[in-house]
Amino acid sequence: MTAPHLPKVAGIDSTVPPPAHTVPPGPAAPYAQAAPGALIQDRLAGWVSDLTTLHELTERLSRTSTLDGALDELLRAGAALVGARRGLVVLEPADGRGPDTTVGLGLARADLGHLETVPRAATAFGRLLDATAATATAGDAPGPAVTEIVQPDLFADDTLDPRHREVAVRLGYAASYALPLVTDAAGRVGAAAWLYDEPAEPAERRRHLVGLYVRHATEHLARLVELDRARTTEATLRAELLPPRLPRVAGVQLAARHHTGPRGGGDWFDALPLPDAALGLAVGSVTGCGPSAVAAMGRLRASLRAYAVMEGEDPVAVLSDLELLLRLTEPARSATALFAYCEPALRKIVLAGAGHSPPLIVGERRTEFVETSLSAPLGMLACWEAPSVEMRPEPGETLLLYTDGLLHRTGEAMDRAFAKLHAAAVSVPKAARDDPGAIADHVLRTVLPEGLDAPDGCDSEEDVVLLAARFE
């Protein structure tokens, strides 16, 4: 006689071997003895499955490097864990420094707008945000913390706000489950809520899993919030260090394009009016990246402006003074620079470069690189000096000044990158040659077809600067 077969759990064959004695056992005895083992196997299999799912979801979250990506992953993973189809997360750090944003899953921007018309205290995520704010204000005051808000059937709730009921009907959800996003170090980061199409609520096991996941996700979000703040501050600082607008000088039209890499670099440009209706044009690059390079770039640009006002008609003297200042104040840093002294009325340009790529002149009859003398970057020699070059652009010709980042972003060797830049300038349509901005845009689109935000080059983190001056 064979014993009954128990169901297989987690791939384990649970067949019970036949007993050795000849007397058939009672029907309940083997099952009663095997039941505890089967229950344990079921429970262990469930735990293993839960841990595997949690591990996979947290791995996916950890791979996100932007705040928007992390918020989207949080919503998708949470929806899968609680069994919902839609949801939203409200990012609202308690310190008030931002960023404040609302991201939806399965909700269009108009849907989020409808939800914003519901009184804050009538929504689950709004009550969580207010509760965590009150807890932070009270400091260490005792009181139970709000860990979740479950609304299993909104339309059965007599206390539901009329506006909330109206929006729920419009959007087609009948239940919600919300969790706060709080960390011990950062405090309140925000709140997340998931919406059910029918009356429902997550089981205890699902609540436990999503609670563990959200705890890890909030720590990750808090770090990304700080990173986003740092990037925003650095971008603002960099923007303030560059010219907010280009000057208007008779006889010349100006346009500039500037893009900073993700780590923040030291590429810069400048255009400043000088005495006697002259114009100074400059581009440069400071070694390094991050806040220190940005600060050094600001100091170098400010110094060049001062030297240009005092002796701009002699570009060699301007760069010599700049090299001496750099060597005395920042001996561990080097830089490249190019300065051009322009007299638009005479269509005369005198320029000098220190380790910088030669400018490009673009016109109807010629498109060629300006022959500048080869010289070392600033800060590389005990005393820098190189001869200047004088040129006279024809009416309608445009002078393009750029940084090496434009060449590096192509991913090509330098000789091929120069050839690619020259070909892009040659191919500027005739209709666009009267507008320096259109010329700059055409060159960038041609040299970097993937765009500045999706570079295909080998050194994709470099800045790109392009300054165009068209002489009338």
C-alpha cells in the first residue's frame, strides 16, 4: 500500500516512502505527521520568493542615477508589490529646499492636476506629508508615527471630501494605499500612494514587503535629492560666471552656445565691449572638473576681462599677464585660452592663443582655419609668450571660436575631428550665413548628430563652447 503524495513545494519531491510493516496505518497518521513539514516548506518557499523579489527590485532601483528615474522605479515596483495599477509620488523634502515635484504612474499630467484640486488634508498622501511635517516640527515629542494610510473603499466612506469623491469618480479609482517617505537622517522626503480601480487593500504580507522596499527606496531618494541640489547649485553658479547676455556692438553680430558636461567643467567664453568701439572675444578651458574647476574658471575669466580693458589691443600682453597670474595663484592648474581684439569698423582682428585650437573663418569665398602660432597652455612654461596674428574678415564672414570639448565629443582622432568641423562649416546653407546663431546651430548639429545631451564620443563628459561673431 502506498502512502498519499504531498504537493511538491519549491521543486522538492515530497513523496513519502511506503512503510516496512504490513499493517496499514490509519489514514490520518502519515498526513498529520507530514503536515508540519509541508507548512514549513511552504513558508520557506514563500520567504525565498519574497526575498528574491525584493532583491531584484532594490537592485533595479540602485541602478537609477537620476531623481526622475528613481521616482518612476519606485512607483512601478510599489505598484507590483501592492497589486495596484496606478499611483503617484509627491516629493516634498521637509527642509523646504526642494526640489518639489509630483510624478504619476498611469496618470496623465491632467489627472495629476485634478488631484491637486482636492484639499490636501482630504488625500492620503497629503495627510502623510502634514503628519511627518508636524512630527519634524515637534522634534522629539512623543506620539505615534503615521506609517501608512489604507482606504479600502473610498465610496463607502461617509467622511470622504466631496471634491475627493468627484475626482475619484472622474479618474476611476475606488481605493488607495499610501506610505510616507521618511529617513532618520533627512526626515520627510515625500509620500507615495497607489490607486486601485476597485475596492481593495494589500494583504499583510504585501504591506510588509512594500514597507521594506520603500524604506530602502527613501534612503536612495534622499541621496539623489542632495545630488540634484548640488548639481542645480553648480549649474546656477556656472551660469552666473558666464556672460548673461552678449553685448551689442556696431558692425558685428554675436551668438554663443554652451553646454556643460555632467560633472561640470571649466570651459568658458566671453565677449566684452572695449574702448574706441572695439570688441574683445575670448574662449578658454581650465583643467579639471567639478566646483573647483568652475571657481577657477570664474577667476580666470574675471582676470582676463580686467587685462583686456587695460591692454586689449595687445592680445599677447593680455595672455602673458593671465599666465603670470595663474602661475602665481594656482601653480597646480593649467589652462588654454584664446583672445581676439576686434575693431568692427575696420574689420580688423588681432588674436593670440595659448595652447588653444585655432578659430575658423566661415564665408562665401573661403572656409578655413586661422593660422595661429603653436604655443603651450598657460601655466606650463616659466614664461609664456607667442606672436599674435592679424586678419581682416570680409563683409559677411563669421569667426568661430570654440573649445576642444567640441572636437573631443566627436570621438574621432584630432585630425579627423578638425576635418569634420571644417566640413560642417563648409556645409552651412546660404540662407543661414546671415545669422551667427544659425551657423553655430548648424555646425553643432553636423559635428554632433547625436546632440549635446547624448554624445557618442569617447570623452562625453567634456564641456562644449562655440562663440560666433559675424562681421557686417
